[in-house]
Amino acid sequence: MATAAPVPVDVLAPCATAHMVTGRSWGRVRCRAVSPGANAALTVEAEDRLASAGVTVLPDFVTSAGGVLVSHFWPLDPPPAAADALIDGRFRRLVEALLQRAERARVPPAAFARDCAREHGLRLAAGGPAVRRHERLLRALGRSPIRQLLSPARRTWLVLRLARRLTPAIAGDLD
């Protein structure tokens, strides 16, 4: 069976399954950026080779984190305005900061993001009581009638207020 010739695109978004782009198939990719939607859509070897070829590759845990961020606040039943503010505002700025800092450090964005994620994980683990208070607060809100008592505007304000405490150091102060 003949294989179709690669079609050049601006952004490739492999979203179906893991290892769609590997160390053997990366050369067929014709794009300026890769933004995966599937977990592990690219192997680390493919990421490295694409980055060496000048292709901007974002890791899957960054490109799918907007939904994870919004779902973290499920106890507050985030209104659409809160989801929009988290994704279009805070998350967009996090990704922009990641790309800018990776460029300044002359490191591929995927590698830089992994280093930042490790550092952020350590920072959260070291946060001890403050992190545990945040999680307890969300659990308590989930069991309370808060969703019925607060207007959508107040719930949006509360979600954004709580999100500030979760901001990784990569972005500095986003407010």
C-alpha cells in the first residue's frame, strides 16, 4: 500500500492515540508547531528531533491542562465566565510565559515545560499545610450549598482567586 505524501500545515495536533509521531516517523511531519491532544502522542525521540529541526513542540500535559485546570474547581460549578477566564486569561498567559522563557533559555519548550513541572511539583509538595488547606477548602465547598448561594459572578471571582495560589513560578505574577 502506498503512503500519502506529507501535507504541510502550520500546526499539527495529533489527538487520536499515543506514539503517533515516533523517532522513525518524525521526518514526515511538515509543520511549524505540534500541539498534541492525545497523551504521549509523540515519543521523546520525536520531540527532540522535531525541536532540532526548528519545530515548536508543546508537551501533551501543557496542551491538555486547560480542561484539567477548570475541572479542578468542580465543587464550585465554575460558570462559563470562570472557565473562559481560566483558559483564555490565565492559561494562555502561562503558555506564553513558557514559550518566552524557553526561547530565552534556548531550550525546547517541551523540555523546559518538563523541568518547570518538576519544580512546581516540588514547590507544591513543600507547600504542605497551605496546599492541604486549598484541597480541604475545595472539598468542603463541594459538600456545601455554596453553588446555590453564590451568584455566577461570585463563583467566578472565587475560582479566579483560588487559581492564583496554584500558579506555577514559570509565569510569575499573572495578576
